[in-house]
Amino acid sequence: MIVSLQSAFLAERARWILWLPVAFGAGIATYFGLPVEPPLWLGPLLLGCATVAGVCFRRHDVMVLLACGAFFGLLGFSIAVYRSASVAAPVLAEPVGPIAIEGRIAEIEPLEHGVLRLVLDHVIWPQVGAPTVLPARIRVRLGQGSGDWQAGQGIALRAMLLPPPDPAAPGTYDFSRQAWFQGIGAVGYAVGRPRRQGDAAFDGLRERLRLHLAAVRHALTERIVAAVADAGIGAGSGAVAAALITAERGSVSPEILQAYRDAGLAHVLVIAGMHMSMVAGLVFVALRSGLAAIPWLALRYPIKKWTAAGALCVTFAYLVISGAPVPTQRAFTMNAIVLLAVLFDREAISLRSITWAALLVLTLHPEALVGASFQMSFAAVYGLISGYEAIGPILGRWRHGHRSWWSQILFYVGGILLTTQIAGTATAFYTVFHFNRFATYGLLGNCLAVPIVGFWVMPSALLAFCLMPFGLDGWGWQSMGWGIFCISRIALWVSSLPGASIDLPSVPTSALILFSLGGLWLVLWKKRWRLFGLAGVIAGIGLGVVVRPPDMLVSASGQVMAARANDGRMTFSPGWKEKSLRGSWAKQAGQGGNALAWYDNPDDRLHCDRWSCRYRAGGHVVLFLRQQNDRAIDCRDVDWVVGSVAPPEACPLAAGTIDRQALHQRGTHALWLHPEGVETLTVADWQGRRPWSHFSVAAKSD
């Protein structure tokens, strides 16, 4: 058995290189999984040790391979540590406001109903003394009618500000970590009308170029939305059209966004491989057809290389105007490798192209590894490339033997369905992990919508850009808008079908790791031993199913509690406070954001009144105190007391207490009530002592 595995391993020598981004990413994942922030010198020290080990054991192939894997893993670890340290910036410790601030607009994101979200840099605080350390980069929201603003302009306003929000519960989306890597130290909203200030000085050519591109993107977004609106095209088509060009999705209505997700069309709103490949293909075909129509050029010069260079320039422009989000970086890198292969008469190897794309993206932005965008984008492409690698010869023989027009139509439709099925299967687990939702009619939605994107929407976008120098681009945007309108109608119809989406509870990170490693083993090898990867995939799915969710959740404010009823659903304490938090918990529980009140689901485990709730599970009784009151509370059988108010004197024998101070210092608490005891996990425990966790900062100050 060992000999056969060794033979299979040696037989796949050409595919060893495909594991480089896996080792690199494992090092980055190790950094993010640490409970404490490592020192900067640790990574280089371990890198040196791995290099020495590789040199010492250079005569042993297996040891050299292990040393290479360790080297790339430690390289990823070191880059992640350095990246975190390089973006370090002050973070607001406590909520403040209303307070006067001044700054420069670095980014503008239009939201619904004319609302704007701005990122301000070079922020100064006129009301605060100089010795105070305060953020120099913040994100604020302006209300309707706040004026017309451009990137690079100076602005003065009064705002309510607070630290970047912590995760709603252990294991959920961590905005504070994302804000750390974006250099954002506070978030909030403007109070009153902002005023125009003198523009701040530019930091150099690079900064001037960045702000200019941000202004161009915002102006182009408004231009597209206005052109589509002028044509009377509804259903938010202008906002969706702008999202396909500039990647600004803030103004897309939540209803349309959810419809696209439930119809399996969320990828249409993300500028990724489909859009970039369509643009590259359309430009390549158009340029080559035009040059081939001139015999004098076609017979004397390498027009194929010229068209490849032209397509490369256009796709690079698309990357720049889109703001270069992670999926677009990956798509551009892969398309660039293919086009460069044409330029240099080399064969483009698809799996190797995604290898270099993954290494490039992770080197520039190691934090992207833990984001939904990176995981789903690369999972889809890995699945598609390996899937077509396996069935490509069969499809090629079938297409060669069927040349009729109806066969070509059938082949195209079948290709859409097959591509959708492979990509949907590859990304399904990641969709559940990040969004707790699965679209059941993705095949139907893509079969109807993707041809419209390829033959109508993207050609119209290219036409608009070609007409822009003559001021006639409105025709192209309007044509694009009508195509988007048709796609939106398809999304709304498919998402309205019975059972169009399934809400599922969250799965643990350990399940995602098992699934990912098993899937990589399955797609990166070529021999039959690749099937061993199915064990990891099945183990990840199984772990996600069997892991027990918490019995109780208590918010950091101590005002909201959720408890698991006998039927498995989470029921919530009375009131409407912290509505978004309740929705997040309900979504995590697989209830689609529907925060079910305890009185809507009567259960013998939970009993609430105006001041408190009593929850019984696993042989324990937990008393949740919501409001202070003077009436007597029976605490004879209470094991734990939880809440933001002081426990009554009648509860001195409780085995455990989670009070206001504990909630403030540790964040949301999750509790598992086992017969043998009560297990707790807090947001502070889950985040660890990391620079983006304000709990670790508070612990240091204490």
C-alpha cells in the first residue's frame, strides 16, 4: 500500500507545483488561527530554519519536498504577520459624538435612496486635544440630500462614531478584522449637513492617481445609473449595471440582491471570471476579425498577437475601473496568463494559471484568504478547471461528431448547465458557511440568464465604452440596462418559486478546513488516488451536521438573549432592541434572519416576563435579567445568572454569573448547557488577543 502511494506520488511530479498556494495559504490560515499576535521576527526565523533543513537534506527527495512545503507555508505566515503590522492604525476605543471632524474623502459608495457612504482619511479632530490618539481614517454615512461629493474633496461634519463592530457571536463575520486591514479606525453617521472644506494636500503621484480613479469610478457609476434611469428602465437596473462595471453594489436594493442570490445568480453581480473572460473574448474576436479583413496586414504581421495584446490592455482597464476586488484580480491574472501565452507562443496551462493567480492575490492581500469572495471564487474555478479536465476529452469527441446547428445550440445550453452545476457544487459548502443559504434552482436561473449576459449585457457595455469619446455612450448603457432588466425579472421569478432557497445553520471553521483540504486533494491530483479527497469532503460535511450549536446567546449589551427551544429553533427575549443583532443570530441558526420571539413559539424551556427570562436545558436553569426591579425573584433552582443588571440578593448560590462587566469585557457569550456542566465561549475568546480585537486592547489597558 505504501509503495503504491509512493509510486502514485512520484507519477504526479508535474502537479506538485499546484500545491504551492495550498502551503502558502496554510501558513496564512495558521496566522489567523493563532490566539495571540506573533512577533515579527518569528516568521523569518522559521523561514531560515526551513531553508537550512532543505540544504542539509538536499539528497533526500522527500525531505526536500517537505522543506519546500514548510518554506512556502512559513512564507505565507510571515507575509500575513508583516501585512497586519504594516496596516496598523489607531482604532477608536469607545463611542463618541456628536463630535466635529474634518478630513478628505478617499472613497465614495452610493447606497439606496441617495445615501452615501464615505471613507475619510487625513481626519483631524478639532474638539480633541493633540495628545489623544484617534483614528486618521474612518467610514461615515451621509443621509439623503447631503450634496454632491467627489473623492479628494475636503469635508467637515459632525458625526456619531463608534469602534468597528465586533462579531455578533463567536464564529460569525468579523467586520473589525476587515476594518483593521482597510485601516478604518471608526465607523458612524453624520449628524446634520456636512460642509465643504479646503482639499487636503496629496501625498504623491500614487495617492493622486488613486483618488483620481476613485472619482472616475464614482462619476461613471452615476453616469450609468442616470442613463438607465432616463430610459425608464426599472427594477434597479441602473444600479446593477453600474455594479458590473465599477463593482459599486451599495445602491443595489436588498430585495434585488437577495433575489439574485436565491436564484443562483449572485455571481452575475461580482466582476469575476465570467465577466473578464467575456470581455477578453469579445475584444479578441472583434480585433482579430477587423484585422483579418485587411489582407495586407493579415498576411504580413502576427495579428493574433496584436489582438492578444489589445485584449490584455482592455482587461487591465476593466480591472482598474472596477477597483480591483479579489475575484477580479484572480480573473485578470488568469486571463493575462492565457493572453501572454498567445503573445509568447506558449501553451497556457489552466491549473498552473490559477496557481499563480492564487499566489499573487494572497501575497498582495493575505487577509483575503478568510473572506467569502476569495474562497468562493477560487473554489468555483478550481472545480471548473479540474472538472473539464476530466470530462473534456468526452465532450470534445461528442462535439466533433455532431456538427449540426441544433447540436451546437444543445452543446451551448448543456455547457451552461454543466458549468453551473460544477461551480455550484464546488461553492455550495462555502455559501452555507458564509451566508447560511443555498439556492436550489441555480441551474434554471443560470440557463436563462447567462446567455443574456454573454450576448446582450457585456457586448452593450463594450459598445458604451467605444461610444464614450463621442458622448453617445448613453445608448450602450441603456441597451445594457434592458438586458439587466430581463435578468432581474428572471431572478425575481426564479427566487419566488416554492423552495427556491434553503436556510441552513452555521457550520464550524474546522468543518470548512476539512472540506477544503479534501476538495483540494480531489482536484489537484490526476490519478485515482485523488478519490481519497472524498473522505475529507464527507468528513467536513458530517462535522458541519453533527456539531451542536449553542443553547443560549447573550449580547454584549446584556439586553438581548436567544435560547434554543425543544424544536431546535432559537427564540428571542422580548423587545426590539438591537434588531440587526437578532437578525444575525437568527440567520446563524438557519432561520433566515427571522428572529422568532419567545411568545410566538411557546416552549416549556423558556419563560419570560417584563424583567427577566428563565431558561431550563441540560439539567440547568439560567436566569436572564433584562431590567432592574424590586420584586422578589425565586432563585432556589437557578444555576447561572446572566444579564446587564445586578443579580438579586436572593441568588447567592448560583454556580456562575455573567454580569455587565463580563459582557462588556468579553462581548457576546455563547453557552452550551451539558448535564456535566455549562460551557461558555465569548467573542473575546474566539478573536484572541489580536490587534483588531478591542477586547485585547481593553485587557491591556486594565
